[in-house]
Amino acid sequence: MSSFKDSAGRDWNLRFDGILLADLRRALGINLADLTGADYLTLDRDQALLALVVAHLVKDQLAAHRVTREQFAADLVGQSLEDAQAALWEAAKVFFPPRRLSELQSSYATLRGQWEAMGPTLLLLGQPGVPAMMGDALARSMMTHVSTSENSKASSSAIGQAATPSNAATS
């Protein structure tokens, strides 16, 4: 089980199970069982949402510590918030089968790289006063790039007639 301390020095344990993750998805719209890694990236980028998710995951422990969710959140700051995020990943490592965990980590790394490359531009385009035409042009350009990447991956695979060696029957 993954654990961390809040800023008041209390120990907390994080664990995942299917029911708890389904409840989290229902309550907060966060799906930590999704192998795309999108919600892990969201939590990486939104520390307030991370605190809310962690508070949900430890809700059964709050009474034992005699703290409210609000008191817990108030003590989930700074290093303790970073430790809670690390414990979240440790809980994922315990929950997922190795192959699925590898898929999650790979997807997360890809999304994080894409965000680091495009995030600042997307944030800039969302600012007031930026012409919609500029955002539309960038979106079209990005979609063209994604389509080109996918097509080049598909064309490099061994599919189709060119990949089939000729023999007397096909000649």
C-alpha cells in the first residue's frame, strides 16, 4: 500500500480497487482506471483537483484521524501534496497488471510530452483578444500533423500487397 504524510504529520494510505475508482469517476469525473493517462496528466497540471481526488481516495480514513475533508485538504500542501501524487502512482502500480501499467505509463508520457510541446501555444490562444481565425488555423495545422504522423506509421507497417512476397501463383 502507498502512503504519505500530510503537512500536520498524519500518515495516509492510498490504494485503488475497482469500486473505489468507479466511485471516484462517478463523484468527480476522474477516471484513474483509464489507460490513456489523460486524467493523470490533468492531476499533474491541477493541484487543487489532485487534493480533491486524494481526499476522496482517503475518505474512509478521515474519521480515524478525526479530521474533516476540509481539514485534510488544508494540510495537503507543498511537499505533502507532491508526496500524495507519488503515492497515487504507487497505488496505480499495485492496482494495474504489469502490462496495463506499462501501457498507462507510456500513454501518460506521450500525453505529457505533447502537452509540453503544445500547451503554451494552446494557453496563449485561449487569451482574450486572440482572433478566432488564428486558433482555427492552428487547430487545422495540428490535425494535419496528427493525420500525417498516423499515415506515416501505417505506411511503415508490413501490410498490403507490397509486403507479400511474390510467388509463382501471384506472378
